[in-house]
Amino acid sequence: MPTLIVFEKRPRREPELQRQFPGPEVSVRGCRSIGDLEALAAEYPGAVALIDLQAAPVENVPLFTVQA
């Protein structure tokens, strides 16, 4: 199942995206910390991450690699 991970300090985009994708076709998962973002990315390989760069300094946001 395609997964969208939303990293933001306060849930703004996450609830809206959950309304936009109400069915089981797309999973929207929210997180509030860099550690949670890394854990969700490991749990859902191939997920797309939407990252609010105001939530954390850009140098603290991990870089993810694409694995085939």
C-alpha cells in the first residue's frame, strides 16, 4: 500500500491529507519528531515523506536513499 509520511510539529496537513485519501488505497501517517520520521521510513520502505522544514532545521532532517 502506498504510504505518505507527514512530518510536522502540529497536525495541519496530516488531517487534510487523510480526508483527501479516505480509503485503503493510500495510508497517511503523521509524525512529530525526526526519530519517528526515521522509524516510519524504515517501517514503510518506498513511502513518500512530506517534510515541513519549519518543524526542524534542515541540517537535522535525514537524507533517505531510494532502494530498488
